[in-house]
Amino acid sequence: MRYNGIMNNQILIGLIRNAHDGLTRTVSAVPDDKMTWKPLDNGRTVLDLLGDAAQTAGMTAEMA
């Protein structure tokens, strides 16, 4: 399937690259001693979110 002449997998690759770049910038700005900090008892740490992002990327790659 095409969208404005661009294949869907190319759109997906661009979205993943943009998300990766944003996540990399954000995580790089977090001090090492705050990587396991969470805002509330039910909150998620930066490392939790990175784990989810890695897992999602793996599942997306399997679907492509």
C-alpha cells in the first residue's frame, strides 16, 4: 500500500527513527542517579520505559 507515493514501511521506519532520536535525547538528559527514580509509587522509571521501547521495537521488526 502506498501513501503519497511512499511505501508504508518507509513511513514506519521514519517514525521509528524519530522516536528513537527523541528517546535518546531524553534519556541522555537524565542524570545516572535518576534512572531508577519514579514519580509515584505506581510510576515508571526511565529504565522501565527503555525496556518497553526495546520490546516494542523488537515486536515491530518482527511484523515488518
